Amino acid sequence: MAKRQTNLLSDIELKQFVRAGAPVAKSDGAGLTFTLSAAGASTWVLRFSHGGRRHELTLGSYPDLKLGPARALAAAKRVEIQQGINPAVEKRKEKARKDWSVRQLIKDYRERVLITLADSTQQSYGRNLDRVERGMGSLSVRVVGAADVVAEIERTKLGWVEAFTLWCVLKAIFKHAVGKRLIDANPCAGIVLDAIIGKRPEVKKRLMLTETELHVLMTAKMRDVNLLAVRIALATGVRISELNTALRKNVHLEEARWHIPKSKTGPEMDIPLAPGVVEWFARLLELAGTSDYVLPARLSNRLDRHDGDTHVSKDAIREAIDYWIDNHEPKIRRFTPHDLRSTMKSHMRKLGVPRDISEMCLNHKLAGVEGIYDQYTYYAERRSALELWAAFLESRMRDERWNVTPIRQSA
């Protein structure tokens, strides 16, 4: 079989064809053809056979694609043909694929995926989607590579937890792009987050306020609404988000009971309220006026966004505590609302409350098989423990010496 002739054209001939301006189709051999249309458009075309049929693939325009590069590109396409790939079909597929910007991808992700996630996830992902849109929104999804992802994470200079959330968001949106066949592979694949922002810092150890600090806190010169909220959070051991979002209808003072609805942080739970805590709640509800919430929002712009009634922001109590710590005497160690839970847990053990009861008071699930099969709510036992704890807090408020018999000694 005779070998096909190649490299039949020269640069001089090509220039002559273009100057002449007459329509022409000249072969360079092995299927590579130079064409010049009546309108003066000069193009490289590769003609080949695949699957028993003749095909044509436009490689590019001359002189943008010169003779040497055209031959190299044609050779590469012929290799694909030998491997069973039809480059003309692949090119049609590529043209059919949407060329979205990252901004368009984020918009589609918000509309199709983000709205299905939990409210808290929507908030944390939403602010990081905003960051990604500001940083790389104009880029084509097709051209985003691993280096762009790394640069986006490094650019933001966030704390470890927020940087981790940004990393999760980047993986999620490009996974969405792969699912829509905008790209074939996630550019986040293979990136090791520890190499960018380091290992996660050691988790802060929880604080236990001392008896002296409890006296200072229980008598703190805060706004009434803030002090009552802190006292209730400390006396009940709830997560601060549960108090921030508490509804008036779930507080049953006549039954000395507070119902906590199920949430992503824990199952639903009824909390027995000690007499002193009932009084604090009654005062708090009085201050709430006609609001549906135990702790209604205080800022007009927040109220306006929620049709005139909503709960305080998630940071309201923490900010009130921080302001009080910075502006009061005597000084007290800095603590967070979550430290009130660890304080209750630790002091309950000192008061003789059994470990499993103190865990149940914090709405922690019992570990192992016991947690699976033991469905008893321990309501009576929790009431005794919380009343003992409230009595201890009230004694600290009055700065009296504690003389109540611990549970384990009175049992």
C-alpha cells in the first residue's frame, strides 16, 4: 500500500492563494486541506473516515493557525481517530456544553440546592457563596483549576472554621457543575485543606465559673432583659440558640415547664422549671410585651425585615456578656454563653447529681446501647436536679453559704 503524501503545501503558496482571493481547496496531504471561500475566509479542515463514514473537522482559521501548527494539530487529531475517537463529534459536544461563569453557577446552585438545606447552613454557605462570587465570579467554570481554588481560600484570610466552610462551599458548587456536565472533573479534587490553612486549632476548653464568679454574674449590672436571659440560660442549661428563638407559646408557667422543639442540635424536650426560674421567665415575658418571642428583636432594621416581630439575633446575648465583662468591676474571666452549660454540668456533679441525670439536663443523648433502648425522659429526676441547681444559684445571688444537702446524700 502506497504511503500517503504529506506536506504538499508551502507558506509561499498559502500567501499566494490569499492574495489571489479566488475560492480554492488545496490538500496538504493525509486529509489536511486549506480552503479559501468566495468571501475571503481561509480555513484549515481535516477530512477523515470514522465508522465507515466521511467527516470534516474545522481546525482553525489561517493565518491565525499557521501551516506548521495546523499540521501538528491535524496529526494530534489523527491519533485520536486511531484511538477510536471521533474529534468532530467531540467538538459538537463541546460546543453544546454550556459555558457558564462561576457567578451563573452560584445562582443556579442557590436556586436548586441551597434552598433545600437547613436555615443555619443556608446562612453560612450563603455568605461564603458571596465571597466566591466576589473573588472568582467572572471566571468561566471551564477554566477554573486547582490553583484558582487554592488562591480563593488563601485570599480570604479567614479563621479556620470559616475557611473550612468556604472549602465545603467550593467543593459543593463545582460538584454541582460536574452534575450539570458543565465540567468533567471537580477542580477541588486532590486539594488538601491542611496544606493551605494548617491543622485545625485545638478546640477551646470549656470554662467552669467559680462560686465567686457566679455571685458576680447573678448580680450583674446588665439590662434587665439580658440579666434575666443569662440567669435562665445558666439555670436551665439550654443552648443559647434555644433561648434566643424561644416562643412564648412553649413556655408553660402554670405547669413550670418549658418545651424545647426538636432541632438539628437536639431532640424535643420538656424542661422542668424551678420556682425561681418561673419568676424570671414571668418577668421576661412581661418585658417582651405582645411579641410571640421570649426575647424579641430590639433593632428596628431587624424588626422591619421580619414584618415587625422576630427573635433577637444569635449574637445578642454573647455581645451583652462581652460588653458587661469589659465595663464592670470586679473583673471576671471572659466566658461565652456555651460556658454556662459547662458551668452547670460541673457544679451539678459537685452537688451530687448523677452523671446520667446531668447529661439528660443538658439534652445530651446517653451513649451506646443505653441511649438506644432507654427512652425514659427522667423528668422527675431532672426536676429535682434543676431545682437543686437553681437553689444553689439563688444562694450565690444572695452571697449566702451553701447548705443544701446534695442529692446523693439525701437519696
